Amino acid sequence: MLSVKLRISITVASTAAALSLLVWKRALFPAPVARALAALRDGWLRVARVIGHAQTVAILFVCYFTGIALAALFSRCMRHDHLRLNEPGRWHPRNRKPDTIETLMRQF
């Protein structure tokens, strides 16, 4: 006796194989069957687009929290200040040259 999981997987695989064969050989069928298969394909593409979007959101969520958030947590635990926010002012006065026509034309 086959287990329930094995029977379900055999049913899903055989259904997918039969539908794939029908779509692959759809040119051999009359027009109503071809239209039904096209409608089936269009419906599946809509469902697949929703599934793909959900997978993308889930994968990006996992990547963010395992990669970026853990790196930020590690950086905070090690007391790194990458933006140097806690250092005294980093302002350095600029030595200005007198304004002439040439320096005003080439400002950068």
C-alpha cells in the first residue's frame, strides 16, 4: 500500500505531465480545445506571477534580516562608528584664493 504523500505526489506529477503534453501538442487539437488550453495557460501564468511575487518578497525579507541586519547588529556590538557621528566636528576651513574671472569661470 502506498503512503498518502506518495499518492499525492504521483497524482500531482501525472497531472502536470498530462497538462504539459496537452499544451505541447495543442496544435493537433480542434479550435475549442486549443482555446481552452490557452485559457488554462493564461490562468496559470496569472497564478505563477502571484507566486513569484510572494517568493521574491520572502527571499528579500530573509536576505535582509540575515545579511544586513546581522551586519548592523555586529557593528553596533563592536561599537563601530562608520559615519563618524560621534567625532568632533570635521569642518576644515578652505584657503580661498581671490576671486578672478578665471577662477569664477572654473568653479569645480
